[in-house]
Amino acid sequence: MKQWINQANEVIVRCKELARFTEEPGRITRTFLSPPMRGVHKLLEQWFEKAGMVPRVDAAGNLRGFRAGAGPGSRVLYLGSHIDTVLNAGAFDGVLGVVLALALVEDLGGRPLPFSIEVLAFSEEEGVRFGVPFIGSRASVGTLDRELLAREDAQGKTVADAIRDFGLDPGGLPHAILPPRPLAYLEFHIEQGPVLERLGVPLGIVDSIIGQSRRELIFRGQANHAGTTPMEMRRDALAGAAEWVARVEREACATPDLRATVGQFEVRPGASNVVPESVHASLDVRHALDEIRRRSVKSLRSYAEQIVERRGLELVWKQRLDQPATPLDPLLTSALEGAVRRAGLPVHHMVSGAGHDAMILAPHCPSAMLFLRSPGGISHQPDETVLPEDVAAALACGSEFLKEAEALYA
Ligand code: HGY
Ligand code: MN
Ligand code: MN
């Protein structure tokens, strides 16, 4: 890996440079088309141009760097990931895949290839601002529908408003769709979990991505005085919601390989001497098998309905996402395995517990993913990191993959 370690260190430096663009000084937070996204675009555009790519921003705010192939109308190999983040994020989730792809293109220099390459920096994958993920990649496959464009954020702005506020035109969304017959999409991404570290392996080849359900709930009760309201006369939204959250954890622990998370939990009005009137909560349920995931979501909904019934509360239950488990392309995945072997690295196949843009592209374009080890298995928080030697390993593998693609797609 020695010959790649300088580029690897540069990749890490660049990810940290991009991390400076945040909505919250002192933490990394960059949501869909928020102002700091302009700084990320500007820096990436400079780097893209220096690497010989032509940059453009599409109507969904995806930043794209295009490197033309040798022949006229050559098909396109896509490399990329997302450049938005969760709240108080790490510096590598998403961004690493874009900067690593850029390093591979830089390494090509002027070498003509029988296919074009486009690096895709998707504008939004996490779903933080609008509660629904994959806005950028859905635009690239034409599934950014009217319903999603009308989704509102906490300030009442719609996705279409956010696009316009950024100086883009939602009317241009059809031009964000990838042209027909894309060659492939390859996404480098941190694993965000403990598997590769436990195995002592730098890279993981992703065979499939587990499915995920996202729901929004509101438990509604009645605000009342904390001192004068006897316990038996209360309709306490928080007590009901808390009972349900405990049930969510019990259900997940009792179902092998199921993961269920209540990440958002907002109590209103939120005064210490007022019986809580309402609780706004999120639910995120994941499993490799869709029928188990959907069955669990159904039973968690009926638990919530039983609890509100017994406590005289009301329940609002909104679906935000039902993303099926997605197998990645076996041909591409075996080409990736060949590249890992030729780079002299151990091969490990795995399933992704995290969702990725590759699951949105996969039904439209042969897609593959390569994971880099996450030290401490940590992600979605500032301690998220990568090892320079693992970035070097990924670059070596990516370069071998491009060489194979040259033969494959000549
Ligand atoms: O939530 C996820 O799985 C990903 O990090 N967006
Ligand atoms: Mn993420
Ligand atoms: Mn990610």
C-alpha cells in the first residue's frame, strides 16, 4: 500500500477540510442545500477541475464531476457518495466516497479510458432536514416525486423551496437523471460498524444493503398542572410514549438481527411543571429480510395503538420511508473481489446495516460498494474516523478495479 499512502493522507486531509463547512460552529452538521453546502461545492469544484473533470450542479443540488471517455458517446462509470451529514457528524460518512473517487480520477491523469467517469456528490442522503432520505440519488434515477418535493421541514419550507433558495430550478430535475445504459455505480464508504475491525480486515465487499422503515409518531394527551392533577386524571403523552419506547427496545432485542431506534423524541410543551401534552418521535427499523422488518413495524404500531387506547391518548402514525433490502450487482461485486485480491488484500463479503445511495441506484444501474474499516465501529458522531492505510488499500483496490473496467468495457 506504500505507493498510495500519500494520496490516502491527502484524502483524509480533504475530508477534514470539507468538514469545516457546517451549520453549527464546533460541530459538523450539513443538511440538504444548507448554506455551508456552497463552500463544499466550491472546494470540490476546484479539485474536480484540477483533476481534469468538468463540474456541474444539477437541479437537486448534486455536484457532479465529468471526465469524458475516449470514444464519442462512451458509457459512464459512476463513482460517488453523499456530502450531507447527520447532526454533530463525523468527517467521513459520505464525503470519503466522493474524495476517494476524486483521488482515483486524479491518479488517472490524462490516460484515455473507453468509458466516461462521473463523480457524483449527492446533495442529501441522511434525511435529516425533511425526514426522508436519499433526495439527491432519487433525483438521479427520476424518483424524486411530487410528494417528496412538497415535504416540509421544521420551518415549513418544502424541498422545492430549498432547491429554489439554493438558486436552482426544480423544473430542471429531469436533467438530473442519469442517461440511459449507465455502466456501473461504485460507492466507497466507511462501514460505520464493528465488523471489519473485529475481523482485522481493512475492506469489506458489500453484497446487499438491509431494508429500512422510517416512521414519524405523535402521541397526543392533555397538558395540565403538575401539582393539582391527580395521577388517575392525567392523559400524559410522555408516559405513554416512554412505555412504547421500552417496548420498541424489547421487540428489537427479542428479534434476531432486527435493529429498531427511536432517535428523535421531542416533548411538548417541555416545562417541568406541566403534564406533557404531546411527544413527537421517530422510528427507524431495519432488517435484512423485508417480511421480518415489516412485521416488526406492524407490531410496534399495534403496541402504540394499545397504549394510547388504554391511556386515553391519541396517536398520529406517518410513514416516511419503506426502503426494501437491496442486493448489489453480483458481476460488479465479483469484479470488486478480483480487484481486492489483485491489490493483495484479504477478501471479506458482508451485508450493510446502514442505508446508502447505492440502494437507490441499484434498481437502475449495476451497483457495488466497498467498505473501509471504522475504528471503534463508531459513526454518526465526531469520533468517526478512518485509518490512512485503509484509505490506501481502498485506493489500490479502486485503481485495480478501473484497470479491470478498462478491459471489461473496452
Ligand atoms: O441511516 C443510514 O443508514 C445512513 O447513514 N444514512
Ligand atoms: Mn450516514
Ligand atoms: Mn453515509
